[in-house]
Amino acid sequence: METLSENRAFGGTQGVYKHASTATQCDMTFGLFLPEEARDGPVPVLWYLSGLTCTHDNAMTKAGAQTWAAEQGIALVFPDTSPRGEGVADDDAYDLGQGAGFYVNATQAPWAPHFNMWDYLAEELPALLGEKFAIDLDRQAITGHSMGGHGALTLAMGLPGRFRSVSAFAPICNPSASDWGRKQLTAYLGEDEAVWARHDATLMMRETGFDGPVLIDTGTSDQFIDLLQPEALAQAIAEKRQEATLRLQPGYDHSYFFVSSFMEEHIAFHADALYRD
Amino acid sequence: METLSENRAFGGTQGVYKHASTATQCDMTFGLFLPEEARDGPVPVLWYLSGLTCTHDNAMTKAGAQTWAAEQGIALVFPDTSPRGEGVADDDAYDLGQGAGFYVNATQAPWAPHFNMWDYLAEELPALLGEKFAIDLDRQAITGHSMGGHGALTLAMGLPGRFRSVSAFAPICNPSASDWGRKQLTAYLGEDEAVWARHDATLMMRETGFDGPVLIDTGTSDQFIDLLQPEALAQAIAEKRQEATLRLQPGYDHSYFFVSSFMEEHIAFHADALYRD
């Protein structure tokens, strides 16, 4: 693992690190904020998964999360959204290929064998964090924005017991019924829609739900709201009797201004779960 | 004036606007955050002047200021750092020309007549804000980062009675004795160093000081600290018996992580002055 940068921030350290990933068979870069408390021992961690076109950098510099993570003594990890590099397949569209991994393990050419973001986030990166940093892997929570909200919800439901809480900002809620989803799931996973179900938060909510609290914010003026389909997940959550808070925020759009506006409440929500017991 | 974007943020609105400037004889773009309170009438305003290479956008998206401005009911204005466009002179160096206006009125070719950032910020933009938005021009404060810290300090001292308080993050403190200054002041103002004195915070502090409180933060690990010369301004402030707080922040560097780490305290400092009486 190579340290690309470390900046002192909010009493702790905002680092950026690169490592050779076995899951994605390429170099992967991630951001990690460690609060001051990490000097004295392992701290809880909140994962932040980003949206289409983002790298590890966007939320790290624009979401304003370090302020509140420092206050709560929580680490933040900002993974990349896909494998990258010259040997990695890509597409001219902004919503497929590099920057658009959709948090799945691709089985189809040309995306296999690099596009294994599920394994990278479910197995490889947490193990690396636990080995190299003062991170308490027994206290994990997850959030994300847009495609990253999809990733947060599907990882949380797909890995029972892993995350104590899950939240999302303007998540893609029902990708197998959305233009932000059908194209990508077909490309990465093939035509069999039964395989997609493990990567659709609405379908997973109907099936298994989440064993902890859920918080979801979406702006009523989100320019992509028809692609996000919060109504599908809302219905599934209500039917499942899932412990959850769903909020439609008047006038907010899809930008980081929306994300940062509600970051304090999301981190407080996760802190409640991470510091319980 | 043209609205380029408006995003709901922290209960208020983060806007970006463009207008034809008479001071710089080109189109100028600025960001303006208006808190919720601006719906009910004019609110106080904090100016944020940015550093070398920045546009209006950098601090608007990375400094985390809206969080605290919303809490305090204060507007934030993020001007650009220079005139821009095809008809505007430029230089290959990152620290001269477009993105590096140094907050002066240039008298030398090829920088005159566009590079009039002093007049733009001292006269034209405040008048526009007062005319178009719910901004209370009797309650103004100013801050900035690096070159923008230089701009904030020199505008504050050069316009007595205009700003109730001034703060700066890692300001260029003594440009007439720094490689971040001598080259630019020569280019924009000519060889006569007596003319430079109105644009050097250390020299202005020795001469006139500031008629209000001053707050300055600089990181001890700032990679540019030898160019910033906080020691020169510290000495001048102490000699002048200026009301001021100077802080050297251990381990912090020149980045926005440093700026955002102390933004809450800077905005609270300005709020104290803006809401006095």
C-alpha cells in the first residue's frame, strides 16, 4: 500500500492510499479520514460510496463529512467507484465502465475480470483497513449517494450483520426497473434478471430487508428523480415494516449541496447505531 | 445579470451568477450563498476571497462554509480571482494573470485595463449585491485563503469602516518581500515599490491597522509558509497593538482540509462582529 497524500483535517488525518487489488486486478485508490481518537485505538467506520463519474475524491472534498465524523470520533472511507487504468475496459458513456461499477461482480465480457466492486468492498478493502489502520471492523456503517446509495443499500442488505446502519442520499432504488440500472446490469451480469435481484434495493427490501435502521433522503427537485424511483423503495419498506426513515426534502436537487446539507444528520444517525452498547 | 445555477443548500440557496463588469471590462462569475433568513429581509454578508488558480467555485464547493453561514444567518459571496476570457491577458505561470489577480488595479500593460480586481470588489460587486439580493451592506465582513487572505486583509485595511471584521487562512502576509508578490506587484503595478505598500498587509498594518477584530490561522506544516511570512504580520500586529488573534495550527498544511477544519470558528468570529449592536 502506498500513501498518496495525508492532510491534517479536523484534528485527525485525511489520507489517500493506493494498493494493488486482487479483487479488481488493478491498482485501487481510496480516501480515509481518521479522527483524532484513532491514535488511541480502533474507531468505528462509516463507508461512503459515491455516484456515477466520481472517484474517491469527490465526496472526500465536497460532502463536508469530516466535520461531523471528527465530532463523533468516526472514521470515513471513500472508495473509488470502479476499477481503472489502461488495461481496464471502458465505455464512452458516462454511466458504464470506469466510474460506473455499480457495486457488482461482473460476469460478462469485457467487464470481467476487473469489475468486481462487490468483492472489493465486501471483502478486500475492509480486510486491508482492519490490517493497516485503527479501524474497528465490529462497528461499521454505510452510506452513499445516487449509484453509491444503491451500493450502500445493496451491500447492507446483502451482508447481514456487517453494517449496523445504512443511509443513502438520492439512491438509485430500483435499478432493474430504471435506465440507471437495466443497461448496466445487463452489461455486467447478463440478460438473466433473476441474477440482478441481489443488486436491487427494492427487490432485496421485499425479500430480506435490513437488520438495523435505515435513513434515506431524496430531494423533491432532484433532476434524476424519475431514474431514482424512491417511490418503489418506499413502498417496499412500508410493506416490509422495515425500521426506516424516508424523507423527501423540498427543493433540494441531486448535487453535493444536497448531500452536505443533510450530512450532519446522517452521521448522527450512524453514530447512534455505532455507539449503541 | 444571468443566473448560471441555483441549488438549494442548508435551507437557503447556493447560486452562481454572471454579469458584465465595468471594472474588469469582461464577464465576471461569482457564487452567492443566501441563508433562509434572506427571504425575510437583508442579511449580513461574509466575503470569501480565494487563492491562486481558484475560480469562484473552489471554496464554494470545498470550504464547508455554508454549514455555518446557514446556522448564523449570514450570506457568503465567492468572487472570482481575476478577470477571464479570450480578450484578457494571461501568462503561462500559475501565479500571474488569469486566476492570479492579486486583488489590485493593474496599471501596467498587458494587465490594464482588465485586471481591476480591487475596484471590482471594493465598488462594483458590493453595489450589485445590494441591488439584486437581500444583502445588508452595513454588515459586511471578509475572509480569504492564501492570495485571498492577502486580498481580505488589504481590502479590510484599505477601506476603513467597510468591514466589521477580517480573518484569513494562510494569507500571503508580506507580498512585497515574497516571491508570491514581488513578481506580481511588479507586473501589475510597475517597479515603484511605494505603490505596492497599499497592497501589503504587513506594511498596511504598520501604517494604519484595522478598525475591528482580526483572526488569522496558518498551519505549521504549510508547504508555502516561507512565502506566506506570517512572522512579518505577527510582528506588525504586535507592534501596532492591533486587536487580533493569530494562531499557528500544528500539523495543518495549505489545503482546503485546513481551511474547512477552522471554518466554523472563523464564521463564529465574524458572526460576533456582524451581530454586535
